[in-house]
Amino acid sequence: MATVKILAVADIHSPRYLDEFAKTLALHEPPDAFLFAGDMVYRGNAEEYENILNVIEGVLGDEFPIIGCFGNEEYTEIRKDILSIVRDRMILLDEQSHVLESNGLKVGIVGTQGSLDKATSWQRRNIPSVKGVYERRAKRAASLLKRIRNHVDHMILLMHYSPCLETCEGEDTKAFSWLGSRKFYGVVVEYQPDLVIHGHVHNSTRHDVTIGSSIIRNVAFPAVGAITKLDVWGKD
């Protein structure tokens, strides 16, 4: 039975963890897809995307799709620059969906930054109507999952912020409002994507949980200390 082989990572904050990331790449074979769950660069340094892609292609080649979502350090105002830099070398999903066809399976991927229960003070100062933005993101993700679920074999929700408390263990539980969103927990419970991949939570000590039939994985590099390898699904 063939499986879909996925590598996933978040929070490289390049150049901060780029060297460590490069070393761990050598431990892996080329996947069917490589997923980025946001904060791949440090504080809006868009040019670092080229360095990250060069490192991956130098070690694993370029015969597989790289699919990502934005994190909070891929600032809104530099996202067009990032898209210009990566061009056709990867797919960035900003509240969008994409169908990955691999090993006879159709895998629908919904990508979003996600939401926080409570905006940070910086976000309140710099993002107009941030509370409404976070509410709309959850509704948009739900709409996309609903739209694709009858047209694919499996669904992945790829997001930066956490959708649940469980993968935030190791952090101060009072800080969850700044780590994720209960609204997205509701989206996961209702639409049950097969796999939810997120980052952002650097000090997590519990990296995978199950909510209903959904597997939730925190792939933040500072927490896991490695690239997360997932061999999922299969078809006879």
C-alpha cells in the first residue's frame, strides 16, 4: 500500500534556525509534498525565502511541491514581495485551497494564518479591525473545507496558529489566547480534516493529539527540534 509522504515544518525564522534546518534535511528523502506552516522568515525578512528554498532544493531536489501558509512574521505588507520571490517554486495559500494529487489520491489542502482568541497589543495597534479579521478567517477556513470535502479523498488544514490547547502543553496555559483560537477548534470539530498542521508554539512538549478523527500536529522547529515526517493514508 502506497502512502503519501509529507515533510512539514514551521518557525524556521530564517536565518535564525536555517543552519539547523539544513542539517536535518539530510536525514530525509524527497517527500511527496513539503508543507510550511508559517514564520519561515524572521520579522518580515522576505528575501530569506530564497535561501530556504535553495537549501531544500540543494539537499532534496525540486521534484515535489512545496506548499505553505503565512505566519505572523510574514507581515501582511511584505506578502506580495514573498510571492514575487518564490514565483513558481512553491504555492502559498492565504485563505485558499489547493488539491494535491499523489499516489492516486486527491488531498485537499486549506491554508490560512489562523486566528488568535486575543490580539496582541502590536496587532491591535497595527491591524485595523483585527477582531473581525480573526473571525472572518475561521469562517473562511470552514467555508473552504466545506467546499472541497466532497471532491477529495482527504483534507489537510494547514495553519500557523494552534487550533487547540493540547498542542500548547509546555506553554503557560494562560497564554493560549496569544497562541491560537477556540474558533478554529470549532472548525476542526465540525469539519474533521484528516490532518491539521500548525506551528507558532515554540515551547510545546506535546506535539500531536487527536480531536475526533482529526490528527493535530505542531511542527514548529523550535519545539520539535526536527522536520516532522508524516506517512499518511494509502491506497491499494
